[in-house]
Amino acid sequence: MRSPVKVLATIMALSVSIACADYYYNVHRSLFYPEIAEKPAGTQPYFYTPNLYFSYDAFDTGYGTVRSNTDSLNIEVWYTSLDKKVKKETIGAGLYGNSKAFDKSLRSLKMDDVIHYLEVIRRIDTLDAQVLDMWDNTDDKPADVPKLIQAVDELSTISVQTSKKWLKYRCLYAQMKALRFAGKNKDVIKLFEKSGKSQNPSLIADMTTSLYAG
């Protein structure tokens, strides 16, 4: 017969192993390939980054110190789309931090359509359901569906009025994102099948296709 101490120790060990099973993901190196496989250079941007997952603190994610692969690629794409007229540091801060300098640069370039787009996507992120405890399935604040649908309509107008093809593609992604936040998954699929399949290969096309697949 096992002693109470041994039984307690066994239970504690199992509890710790189960509780931490899906918290740290550092065993992953790539989203697509096992450790023993040769990794083609073309998939380098998609190698594991801790920012892919939810996290509690900066130590686990690297936020504030390390830019995730997708963020860096996104900044690079913006830099090219803006004909390299805005510094990457300004773009990065505008997308992921203080937006004032970025917006000022866009105004000087007379890119009102891009500014409007940015205003809408920033608003979308505030309209999603808010969950303070990631381990709890209940929403502390539900998504604001009417305002999300309004944002989708605004993005549709921007897309129709702008002559910038790259902005049209970004509007498509943002529309799908807003619909996803609103729980309109069937509409996400319909929108992609109507407008998303004609995109040229790009980071934003990959992100749009990912939303469609998910």
C-alpha cells in the first residue's frame, strides 16, 4: 500500500504537468515542419514566434523588445506600399504604438484614404469581445456587432473609392477580420470567395487566406 505522502506527491506532479501543458510553446520551431525536416528558405518568415500565442507577460512574448516576424514583414510591406516615403520606424510606431507621427506623414503625402483606413482598423480592434481571463470561455465584454458591421461598410466604401490596389487588399482583410469578430463566419467565407481569390501573392494575401481557412 502506498503511503499518503507518495500518493500526494504523484497527484501534485500530474497536476503541474497538466496545468502547464499548453502554456509554454517553446518546443516549436516552425509552423509547418517537424524538427527533422529540412526547412525551405521560403518559409523562414513563418518560423515560430512566441507572439503567435496568448501570453501573460513580456518575458514570454518578447513584446517591447523583440518584433515578431509577422510585424516586421508587415512594416516592410507598408514601407514599399508607401513608395519608401515614410520611415520604417515611423510606420512601426504608427501601427503598433503611437500613431501621431505616422498619421502626420500620411497627411503630408495627401493620403486621406489611407488615414481613413487606419482609423477604421484601430476602431475594429476595440470592438472585439474582451476576455480578461484567457482560461475562461466567457466574454467579459461581448463584441459590438452593429459597430463592427458599420466598420465593414466603411471599409467597403474606402475600397471602392481608392485607386490603390494594395489598400483594396488591406480593406478586404480588415473586413474579414471585423466579420470574424462579429461572429459572421459564413460572411467571411463568402467575402473571400467573392474578392479574395484574385489577389497577387503577398503577405496580406497570406493573412487573408489564413482567415478564410480558419
